[in-house]
Amino acid sequence: MQEEIVFIGTSDLSAHFRGKSFPASELPSKLRRGVGLAPTNLYMGAFGPIQTTTFGTSGEVFLIPDESTRVHFLGDGRPGEHFYLGDFYEMDGRPWDYCPRGALRRALEDLARETGWQLYSTFEQEFTYSGVDAHPPRPYELDGLRRIGTFGTDLLSLLRCAGITPDAFLAEFGPQQFEVTTTPALGLRAADEAVIVRELLRATAFRHNATVSVAPMADPDGVANGTHVHFSFRDAVNHPCMYDADQPLQMARPAQSFVAGLLSALPAICAVSAPSVASYYRLRPNRWAPVSADIGAFDRGAALRISPMNATDPADRARQYNVEFRVADATANPYLLLTALVRAGLDGIQRGARLDQHVAEALPRSLDEALDHFATIPDHWFGAGLRDGYVQFKRAEAAGLAALTESEICRRYAAVY
């Protein structure tokens, strides 16, 4: 009888799911104590090597699993998988300031304390699947599902096994391109599910002797993979609180200030929502992707889109009402992305920002330009150490690719995401 192996991981600064594994017999003790890691482990680069670190070889932190994130499934003749998502803690038991999951938890606590709101969100994930022919493309056709065989049904089964409710699975616009969406979740769970979905995409493809890529661009002139975030808010008793039929965009006034703050900070947010060099090949005109920090009702070219509602009852419309954030891809760490959205929105509320006074500006044209903006955000958004370390980390990533062509850069990212 084979002994099972358990993995504890987190989404690191490059949005890769990394951690440590151990025999299942050790799980009871690991649930209490976690696994030890060097702080520099968080700085492993997108392509493997550690290009820069603020910690060097010193220090120790512990990655302790959150039992609510358990994913466990059998392999039908292949090895199954058993993993958890975790939080970083110092040796004395204090939460580690650099933990991406911890940064989001702090932001959500501040959101609840200042507004009474809970974030209610989900991530739409576009991806490219190698297990079907690239030509001819079958965008949005039933034949696209025929060609993918059991990949889609196997994926949805794994999602349900992990406690995630699928919302849609479809053939997308590009050759070999598909999309999976899941129902929204409250608070931290939405980011957890984004990490789990990406891993289950890879697990399903592996079981089909194929691969998936969630990289933003496989070719600078090709079709992009985006990751769109739909968000709204619920109050303490889970009632929707973003909709107001009598206000502009049918958005309640406090939510307008939240969104205004988000839009004004969008050039900085790009550093964590579109955090690869190749991300900015997607954010170009005529790509069905945003190029300005703007908002539109039902406009898929806007940075923020008011999603359509198909109900007449006011209570149903309030439940459906949400805003789609479209300036993101899967090179983004979901925890850092949601942290940035919450912090920017809270800043808008605190300033009394007016959505009707927002003047849209162009989005950054490169990762370095986005990092220039990100370096100026307030210390408390992420913590000065995590903010400055992230800037250092991402500048090193960009510098390491500076001598390559756009096509070569796309291929590098497609190989590792």
C-alpha cells in the first residue's frame, strides 16, 4: 500500500503555488506546527531562480495550513492529490508581515470594521489547453466542448470535490482557449478558490497527458488570457449592499466612493493585477482589454464593467449586481490583487471620492511603469516591507527579460504559467 503525500503551499510573489510536502502520517503535527521555510522562499522567481531577496539566507518562518482549504481527491489509477493552503507565521507565533494571505486578511478586517461590508467575489479564468488541435478554432461553439472530451467534466468534478461551485465552462475565442468560472465566495475564500482552481486545471490536464497555460499572452499578436474579478459587497447578515436603483450606475453612494478610489489607484494596482512583462502586451488597443482607468456599464473594453442583470424584482437585482475588474491575468497573486482592490476602495471611502468626478487616465504601458506607481502607495496597504520587497522582486523579473524579444518573453511565461 502506497503512503500518501500531503502538500502545504501558498501563492508566492510570482503567483506560483509553492510550499513543502510530507508523509500523510505527519499531518496531525503539521496542522499544528506547519512546515519551516526560509523567508527567501517567498522570493523564488517566476522562472525558478531567486534573482533578488531582502532576506538572504537568514531567518525562519512557518507555513501553517488552514484546514478549511483542504483539497483531497483520488487519482483513478494515478496518484491522487492532498493539499492545503496556509499562512506564514513567525517563530514566536505572530503572523508574518510578508504573508500575502495575511495581507488580504488584514485588509478585509479593516473593510468590515470601517464599512460593515464583506467582500463577495470570484475570479473568471481563461486558459489554453494543449489537448485539442489549435486549428480550426471553434469560439463559443458546442463543437469546442466535443473536442475537449472529458477534460471539462473531469475539471468540474474536481472543483466540486474541493468545495467549489462551478458556474460556467466554455470554449473561448482563441484556438485551444477555454474559460472556467465559479460562483462568488465571501472574503478570503474567493482568493483561496482562485489558487485552487489554477491547481486543479493543471491536475486535470496532467491526467489527460496534456498541459494548460494561464499566461496572459502566448504570442504578442495572439489572443490573450485574462482573469476577470467580479466583486460586490454583503453586510454582516449576508444581504447585498452595492445596489441602489436611484443612483448613477445603480450603485449605492458608499460603493461609488469605493469604486472611485479603486479607479484613481488603478495605475498602481496594475503592478499586482497585471504583474508580468507580458501582461502589458494584452493591455493594448483593440485587444478587448482595458487601456484606461475607466468604468462602463456593460462595456467589455472598460477597466471596470457594471455587469448586466436579468431580473426585474429589486431584491433579485440587488443580489445580481456586481462590478467586473478586467485589468488582471493569472500571473497575479490573488491575495495581493484583492488586497489592492480593498485598500484602494477603502481609501476612496475615507476621502469621500466622487465617481462622477473621476477623470480616466491611461493605464501603464509596462510593468516598470506600473511599479513606479505602486512604490508610492501608503505603507499600511501592504506593509512597507512587503510593498518595497515586491517592487524589488518584480523589477528584477523585468530586468532579467530585458534582452529578449516580445515573442521570446511570451514563450517564457507560457512555459511556467
